[in-house]
Amino acid sequence: MEFTAVILAAGKGTRMKSSLPKPLHRVGGHPMLGWSIDAARAAGATRTVAVLAPGLDEIQTWLDETAIAIQEDQLGTGNAVAAARDAVGMDDGIAIVMFADTPLVRADSIAALVAKVADGAAIAVAAFEPADPAGYGRLVQGANGAVERIVEHRDATEAQQRIGLCNGGIMAARTPLLFALLDQVTNDNAKGEYYLTDIVALAAAAGHKVTHTVIDETEILGVNDRTDLAAAEAALQARLRTAAMQAGVTMIAPETVFMAADAVIEQDVIIEPHVVIGSGCHIGEGSIIRAFSHLEGTRLGTCCIIGPYARLRPGTDADDGVKVGNFVEIKKTKLGAGAKANHLTYLGDATIGAEANIGAGTITCNYDGFGKYETLIGDGAFIGSNTALVAPVTIGARAIIGAGSTITRDVGPDNIAVERANTSEKAGAAAKFRETRQKKTKPRR
Ligand code: UD1
Ligand code: MG
């Protein structure tokens, strides 16, 4: 079923107290406007139109296939939808109006509303029954249950304020009718705005069928300030964790694990407490992410063991069975199967061969203050503890680097390289040193 989604994103968002436009604030690592667009597309929208305030260039550059309509002045939700008239077109079809500040709406709910219009309703409203209905528009129903009007909280009588069924803000309608009704909407109300919700009473009075579907409160959670943003994040995280666990991921303390919505976590992965999985991660089957690890833009093969306290930055690409231990930071580095970096290491702009062992305290010195340089370490190489590898540098396969070395030139395969001053040892010197110090020091009382 074809339909167009009109996503309202022109509101001022003043309560966010931010220089970033509200629709670009992120939930689960993804901008809120992106969530609305994705949900509309997943429900089958063939076109998406975003209604923006003038000058929101930041949003415009980020939108790709979404058409843009500009609402010159923020005169209300009805005025915002009217601004999309040219972008939507007047062909007979179905349009659904959504908000860019309700990121948790599910595709199924959108599809259900569109289906009601396809089945003959003129308008279908997403309704919900919040614990606290204050602030929301109320659905006033007739004797037969049909929706007669939506009354905004500020305009509602005391009796209407006692209605628990509220407007979620999402509405599907037949396209030409939607715009025809909007032409009749006035701003004669408490806020002096053109309300989208007024089309319901206009439609009902003209004999059109207005219906509603009740959807879950968490889907409708609107983000107006940073507290709401945190609440939306919490609700989304709960969803993501549940989905991961249902797909076969073990979480010991799920409420402490935070993940971006695009995380791909395969079956039998174990995630210990206090782990953050940022955008662009794919974790292979059977891997273990130990406590307090932070991952972003990372691919892990099967059966890797990461952490505790590991930091994997974008471009970390580990094959099967890689081990990364505590206080290891990795960036833009490929690790071959079975490679190990178990303690206190920085690997950046590097390629580490299969089964290579990176000793504690190894640092790839990849940056000279101007450019970034690469380190290549061959299969099976052994890098002794506290080695500085000054890039660009290549360590051959199976080579051994002695602990404490600073390697500034390439080392061939199967060779041993050590860069270290000889130890000087003076017999009895320590005892003599103590004697002289004690003579100088006054006896203690
Ligand atoms: C709206 C509904 C209310 C519903 C509630 C659910 C109206 C009149 N009221 O109220 O019935 O219960 O949502 O959350 O529709 N926007 C524009 N241009 C404008 C004004 C708003 O693009 O001129 C956009 C905002 O960016 C936002 C959305 O429309 O994405 C909703 O606006 P908001 O001011 O939050 O409406 P509510 O007062 O919450
Ligand atoms: Mg709102």
C-alpha cells in the first residue's frame, strides 16, 4: 500500500536549550528525525517529506532521499502540514503525519493507521492512554465510539480533561481531504495556533469517518527537553537489550549495557556488566565482551575475548579468536586470527598478523604531530613488553622484538631485534652508597 509520510520537524525545540536542532539529537546513536523516517519507510512509505523551519541547514545536508518543505513561521502543527502541500501533491492517496520528536514509534503502528484509511476511514488517529494525560490533546468520542473531535489540553473543559484517551500526534488521512480540511482550520484557540487536530471535528461534521487505534505509551513518548531525551533513550535501550537477548545474547546485567541501534551481535555472545557498544559494531558468534569495555565502529570475528577495560575505536577489525585485554586501545587496526594484545597497549593504523603476540606496554607510535603512519606486524611475530614501534615500520613474520626496544627501522622475518643499552653493574656500589648517605644524615631522636 503506497503512502507518503510527512514528518514535522519545524518546531523551535526551545526547551532542549541547544544549538543543535532538536530533530538531530540522538537516541540510540541515531538522530530522532532519522528514527521517524526509518519507521515510515519500514512501514512501506514510498515518499518521505520533512517539514523544516527556514535555516535548518544542518538538517538539510543530512537528509538524503527525503523531500523538504519549509514552514516559514511556526504557526502550529496544522500550518506545518499545510506547508508540505506542494511536496506531497494532491493525487488521491494516503498521507501520514508524524513528529520528529517521537523516536520510538514502531513501523507496525504506522502501518495499522494507514490500513484503517485504506479500509475506508477518512482519518485514523494514533491514540494512547498515558498515566498522566496532562498536556495532551483528548479524543472526544460519540455514542458509537467514533472520534468526534480532538480537544487540546489548554482548550479542554474540566469534563474533557478527565478523558484518559489522548492524541499520540500521528494521523493518517486521505491526501486531498487532509489539505481541504486544513484550509478550514483557524487559530481561534488558547495558543493562537493552527492545530492539525482541528481537522478531526471538521471531518466528523462533514460526515467523514474518523477512527483511531490505541498504541503503547512508550511509542508515543515525545521529546521536549533533555529529561524526555533520557527517558526515550532508556526506553530504546530496554528494547535493544530485549531484542539482543531474544536473539541469543547473554547479558549478565542488561540494565548496565548500552548499545547503538545498529549493533549486530551474533548468537552466544556474552556481554558482562558496564559495556558500551557504539555505532557500527558487529560482534561475532561466541565472543565475550568483559566488563567496562567501550566499542565503536568495530568488527569482531567469532570467539574473540575483549576486556575488561578495553577500548576499541573505529576501524578495529579483528578475525576469529582475537584476544584484547585490559587497558588496551585499538584504532584503525586489523588483527589476524588468534592475535593477542593482552595488556596496556596502543595499536593505531596497524596490521597485526595471525597469532602475533603483542606484549604489555607496546605502543605503535603512529603520529609525529603532522601525519599518521602505518605499522605492519607479520604472522606469529612476538613483540616484547614495553616496545615502541616508530611508524612507518614493518616487523616480519615470526620475528621477535626484545622487551624495552624502540624500533625505528624494519625487522626481517624470523629475526630477533633488540634495541637496548647494555646494563652496567658495579659490585658493592649499593652498600657503599648507603654508607655515605647515612654519615650525612643526622641521627633520628
Ligand atoms: C501535539 C498535539 C496533541 C498531542 C501531542 C502528542 C497538536 C495541535 N497537538 O501537541 O494533540 O497530544 O502532540 O505529543 O497537534 N511543529 C512544527 N511546526 C509548528 C509546530 C510544531 O513543525 O509550527 C512540529 C514540532 O517540531 C514537533 C511536532 O510538530 O515535532 C509537535 O509539536 P508540539 O509543539 O510538540 O505539539 P504538542 O503541543 O506536543
Ligand atoms: Mg510535543
